[in-house]
Amino acid sequence: MMRTASFRRLARWLPEVLLFVAFLFFALRRIGTFPAAWADDSLFMLVAKTLALGHGYALPVLGWDWPRPYILAVGPTLILPVAAAIRLGGFSVAVARLPMTLYLLGSVAAVYLFVRRIGGLPAARWSAALLISLSAFINTGKPVLGEVPAFFFLMLGLILLQRKHQSFLSATGTGLAFGLAIITKLPFGLILPALAIAWIAAAVKREKREAVFLTVTAVSALLIALVGAYWMGLGKGFVDEMRIFLFEKQSVVPLDTFVPIIRRPHDLLRTAYAHYALLVLLAGAGWWTVRTKTRRSLSIIMIAVVALFAAYFLNGPGWYRALLPSTLLLTLFVPAGARRLAGKKGAVLLLGTLVMVQGYWQYAGHGSSGSTEAADAARVLTAQWRDRDLVFLSPEVFVRLPENPRWLFLSEELRDAERQPPELQQRLEQAKCLPVFRKESHEDLEAKKGTYTPVSGRYVVLPPPSGCAQ
């Protein structure tokens, strides 16, 4: 009898065990090499590495440790855990990414708990499976990027908002979680207008207690965001960065032209956006099914955040990362929608197919690059270029290199005069006659043939301008 009871308990939790095993497989597989480290990922790792080496919360720019750089748009909730891992394990891309797997796991657990409350155990398991199999979630969450950690804090806030009993403490806790989401990734500030919309709806309905709850939540979130702004370099540079971000859309690379994806509709025909459209359909039906089990304010906030992130994406350059928070929130209601539209058996077939297709897409390495160019270039530079002066424009290579006073880093963003701190201008003048290490496109390599020194793959060294003394 005891064996039978133990077997039943084990069988009850078998789906969760299998989900956890699948999570570990996808989250830890090739953690240091896939996706290949790239510009943003490496820029944040560079700040964390600088902190771990004892140089402070700073970005090394042309030999100057720039404290709390405002160009990052991420905060200490991302940087500090990565710095701790590097301090304990030494620097490698794999070590830097280990804390990110905890944010991934926390996000899956938060989604599981949220959906279980409103949709039941089977729906919670399906939502977790949809997340774990989704390459956009895993392969954005493994690198040192802010979207998934911010989503984790957003989910904590939504779970607290889900509680039936209202109190000052729960409102403060909800605001704290939302504020942490904002300082983890600046675009999650879209939570604030969503709260405002929910507050207006409560005021129109004359729900005084709900309006007070939302007021406390919003004030708490704003206070946390202001505290976090210190780590993001609060000041004139930060204000200018926000102005450029909100009102003067620009490309990250100053030489490129910014064209929002809404003006390039042919780019919206990709498979990823067809997948998003399917999730919108299923999630819409699912929300309608469970709407009576959620507070009105919670529904309004979630719908507003989904819509605001979709609009933010459409008005941006087309990076799927901008659409990811919207996609992840839709996943909460997809199982309920599949059951409503396809019935119990049809939902199992539909959701199972979706999980299998997503899982295969992720397993096959679609949607991300596994290029070893940056790692190869770092090995060549360490072996052959350590005694030469270089200015690096490629953070994905520079972050892998040992400290060397002859090697200086310059972020692409800082080539734009509007985004340069005053302390950098003299250093830029002094460095303009140094050779530059950067990654070129295949087209540029062909056009500039004979004018550069190849290092590895598309990484080359460009000579100083012709007017500089040799």
C-alpha cells in the first residue's frame, strides 16, 4: 500500500519533473556558445566584469571607467548577479550567463503559479511547456539581456495583483515588483501607463478601494524606478537618452537610418509574426473564458501591457525582443483559449503540436546565431596582437580579452555626439589616430579590400585616418 501511494505521488508530479528536465536541457545546452554573444549581451557583461574586477559599476571607455553609464537601459537587478557570478567563477560567457538561468526558471515558475490559479493545473503545465519550448524565451533569457529578468518581476507583480484581499502591504509589494521590472529593463516603464488606464477605469466605475490600491501601487513603482535611475546614471545625459529613446527614434549605429518596422510591412510576413498572430487569437479566447476569475484591474493592466509592447515593437526597428514581453503575457491564456476553441481533445492536439514545433525550432538552432567568430578573434588577438594599440568597437570580442592598457574600448552608441558624456570628448580626440578593430559586413569587406588587416572571419583592423602621423 505504501509503495502504491508513493507511486501515485510520483506520478502526480511526473509532468512537472519532465518540464524541469526539459528546462534544464534547453537552458543549459551550449550556454556559453548559443546564442553567440553579441553587442548588447556583451556590453552588459562588460559592465558586470568591470564591477567584478573591482573597478566599480562602470563601462570602460577609452581607458576611463564611466560610472553608471546611461546608455545601457538596464539596471543593477541584471548587472549585480552577473558580476557576482564572474567574481566567484572568473570570466567566461558561460559563467556570466548562469544567473540568467535562474531568472528563466523563476519566470516559468511564476507563469505556472499564475495560470494554475485562474485556469487550473493542466493549463499551468501547458503554459510552462509553451514557455520552455519557445526559443525566443530561452534564447533571449540565456544571454545577459534584460527582457526575461524584467518579465520575471512583472509576473511577481501580477501574482500579487491576483490576490483577492486588498491591503496597503500587497499594493506596495505589487508596486515594488513593477518598479524592479522597470529598472531591470527600461521599456518596461510601459507598465506605468497600463496602471494609469486601470486607475481611470476604477475611477469611472467609482471603485474607490481599487483606485486607492492602484495609486499606492503606481507610487511604489515610481519610487523604485527613481531609486533605480541612480544606477542608470540619472542626470542630463540620462534625460537626453530618454528624449532620444521616446521622441527622436535613432538607430543604435549612428551611420544607419532608422526606419520603424510599421513602414516595412513585408518584414512582418516572417514565421515569428504568424506565430504571434496565432497566440493573439488563442489568448483572446482564453482571456474571455477566464475573465470572471481575474480582477478587472488585472485584466486591464495585462491587456494594456500586451498592446503597448506591440505598439512599441511596431514603432521600433523590428527587433523581436521588443515584442517578447507581449508574447509571453499572451501565453498565460493560450491553453484556456485552445480548449474553448478546439475542445478538450482538440486542445491537447493543438497545444501538443505547438510545443513540438516550437521545441524542434529551438533544438535545430533557428532564430539565433551560433557563430564562433568573436571567440576565434579573441584567441587570435590574445596570441598575436597583445603588444599593439587598438580601439575596439566590438564588445563581444573585447569582453573576452584580458586587461591590457594598450587595448581600449569604444561603444558604437558613443560615436554619436549627442550621446557622449563630456569626459569622453578629449579622449576621443586623443584616440582618433589609433587603429580600430571592428566587425565588417561581407559587402564592406569586399568594397574595402586591401585597406584593412584581417584578424578572424569578418573581424578586421582598420588603419588610422590618412591625416594621422605614422
